[in-house]
Amino acid sequence: MKVLVLGGDGFCGWPTALHLSDVGWDVTIVDNLSRRAIDLELEVESLTPIRPIGERIRVWEELSGNEIGYVHLDLAEEADRFETLLRDLRPDAIVHFGEQRSAPYSMRNIPAKRYTVDNNVRGTHNVLAAIVAADLDVALVHLGTMGVYGYGWSGSAPIPEGYLTVKVPTPDGDIEREILHPANPGSVYHLTKTLDQLMFTFYASNDRLRITDLHQGIVWGTQTPQTIRDERLINRFDYDGDYGTVLNRFLMQAAIGHPLTVHGTGGQTRAFIHIRDTVRCIQIALENPPARGDKPMVFNQVTETYRVRDLAQLVSEMTGVEIAYLPNPRREAAENELNVSRDRFMALGLNPTTLSEGLLEEVSDIATRYRDRVDPTKIIARSTWREGMETSPDLMKG
Ligand code: NAD
Ligand code: USQ
């Protein structure tokens, strides 16, 4: 099986490339290294010491005997080169991680908003158009987000996997229709993922492309059985106010004794998944694609849901670090319930890593081990959803 991993140098893409290579697939990574460039722009580094892409790939080859290809290519800007790559390689499958993925970064300022839309929407469209132009019958798996559904929209009813059955009133009585679940994005980044969904619907219908959209929750954890084999293979771990996600941030904060930065009341409920399960889910999705002519298949890629303040409580009890309730820099519901259907992956054999199993390992093996690499001035989230919104003046000193 020949697979292209778009965005394969990133937090989810790198461990996925290694996992698929380890199970014997022929993997080629496509990445323009824009995420590493954003680290330079933000003057922050991954908590873990990630190595250059060429070295990562060489070390993997030495250890496993498996080659991984690498093509430096910008999906948004180099549409023709990408089409040529598809014609040359003729992959059986493509996994698409290659987007700007931070909600706070996407709200940082006008240039970051424009970049996020241009990069993500053009990139995804270029991928779809190139598959059609190269006349490939490929399984395309895209990483979407739980945030396309929004939070609190459907009350206590479980969020379905992508589609909703609705009753449409007509003069002859109600008729039932299945529609894409209404989109309710909470940031410019999340907005791009809702636009991706519409492009998938169109290309699945018009060009009979086989597309799976994975609405993934917040990924936590760092290592997989492959990245842990050698320190030079280590995965990235973002902790800064823009790219660090909530649980990994709390773990890093606990390791350096920084108060845990809960936004608002911490009543936000979110869905989570460990990086080890992300890579297994991708393999499962690639092995179970929709048929040609089917609508895009949607999986909710989540294993647990937690309230932010309960996560903070858990980490605080485990480590003794205090909790700081800060003004929320985002516009989001202060409190929400979240009930998510996730039957598909469970039915296909996913056996999830739960927080209770994996958390302590993360604190000791990653956060504590690399705590000297933390720049405390990068911890507080400074990107606000609207000009004039408050961030925390006290803790900003670091
Ligand atoms: P990441 O930023 O670590 O990785 C994305 C990779 O894509 C980077 O290596 C970047 O250089 C590359 N890239 C971006 N734009 C590109 C372009 N135009 N051309 C070529 N390469 C490009 O992000 P991640 O955390 O690995 O997320 C991967 C995907 O999963 C994203 O689409 C994200 O929306 C989705 N996702 C992530 C999470 C999470 O918690 N990390 C949760 C849900 C969904
Ligand atoms: N939060 C805090 N304190 C912090 C950081 C975050 O309270 O220090 C809160 C936020 O206000 C938010 C929640 O925690 O309510 C989640 O924030 P996050 O930064 O962990 O996650 P989010 O911005 O939603 O984005 C991340 C990934 C994104 C992915 C998304 C999945 O960066 O790529 O799409 O998770 S989901 O949230 O399910 O849509």
C-alpha cells in the first residue's frame, strides 16, 4: 500500500508516518515545514527537541530498515507540482494533515486570519483537484475537528458522526432528509474545517472521490511505540499560548510549578484522544474507505470528554500545583455539555488509551524531563478573539 502523508512533519503527521511505515506501508511525506517556520516567527520551540526532517527519516531507516520518502512542497501554493507528484507516485491512499491548525494563531491578527484561510482552503482544494486531474482512485483521509459542530448546539443529544436526520415541513406533510450537521465554527481555523467539509461533499458527489473526514478531538500525549525508539525520532510537544493544547499545557505547567491556566470558569467540555490512538484511527480509516459514489464518510475521532476545570483538578491533585482561573481570551460558551457518538471506531476495534492510564507517564517522561527547555514568557495565551479582550496581567510576567 502506497500512502502520501501530507503534513507528515507535524505533531500528528510524523507519528502517523512512522506507524504506517512500521506496518509495512510505502510512505512518502509531503510537507513545506511551515510549522517549523511559525515556531521561528513566534520565537518558541517544541518542549521536546525535534530533529530536522532529513535526520528523522535517516534515523528511522537505520532503525527499521524502512525507507520514507520526503517531498518539500506547499499544498496551497504549488498545485501543479502536487499534481505531477500524484501522476508520478500514483498512491493508493492520501492522509491530509497539512493545514494551519491553531485556533488562537488563526485569531492572532488579520494577516494570520488571511494566512489560515488561504493555506487551508486552497491547500485542501488543490489536493482534491489534483486527485481528479491525475485520475486516481485513491482513499483520501482528512483530519477535521470536533469544533466543526460547535459546542452546546444540540443540547444533551449526542453529536452524530457527520450527518443529521431532519424533518422538513411540506404542504403534503413532513419529509425526512439527511443533511451535513450544521456548522458552528468558533474560530477562523475552525471555519476553514467547515469549508473543507463542503468541498468534500462536492467532490464526492461530482467526481466520485472516496473521502473520509475524521472529526478529531484535542490530541494529548507525545510518544507512540515508534517515536519512542530513539530520542532523535521524538514527536513535537507544543506548550505555548497559541499552539499548546490544553492538557499538554497543564502537564508542562505542572512540571515547572506554574499555576494551571484555566480560561474562565473552566466549564468548557471538550473531547480528547491520545496520539497513540490517533495513529491507529488513521490506519483503520485508511483500511475502511467509502465506496466510489458514496458521500464522505465521517468518524468522530474521540475517546473521552472532560471539562477543562476537571482536567486542571486532576493534574493539580497529581502534582500539587495550584490552579489559576484567568480571563478567557476566547469567545466561547463558558459552560457546555458534550455528548459525542463515537461508535464507528469502537466497532472497528479501537482500544483507547485513557487519561487514567497515560497521564503519569507523560508528566514524568516528557514534561519533567524537558522542563528546562520551557520559556515561561510563552505560556500565557495572548491571542484574543476580539481586540481589547483581557488576558491575565499578573501571570504574563511568567
Ligand atoms: P501541526 O501543525 O503539528 O502539523 C501540520 C503539518 O502540516 C506541519 O508539519 C506543517 O508544516 C504542514 N503544513 C501546513 N500547511 C502546509 C502546506 N500548505 N503545505 C504543506 N505542508 C503544510 O498540526 P497537527 O497537530 O499535527 O494537526 C494535524 C491535523 O490534524 C490538522 O489538520 C489539524 O487541524 C488536525 N487536528 C489536530 C488536533 C490536535 O490536537 N493537534 C486535533 C484535531 C484535529
Ligand atoms: N484552555 C484553557 N487553558 C489553556 C488552554 C486552553 O482553559 O491554557 C481552554 C480553551 O479556552 C478551550 C479549551 O481549553 O476552551 C480547548 O483549547 P485547546 O487550545 O486545547 O484546543 P482548541 O483550540 O480547540 O484546538 C485544538 C487543536 C485543533 C483541533 C481542536 C480539536 O489545536 O487543531 O482542531 O483542538 S476540537 O477542540 O475538538 O475542535
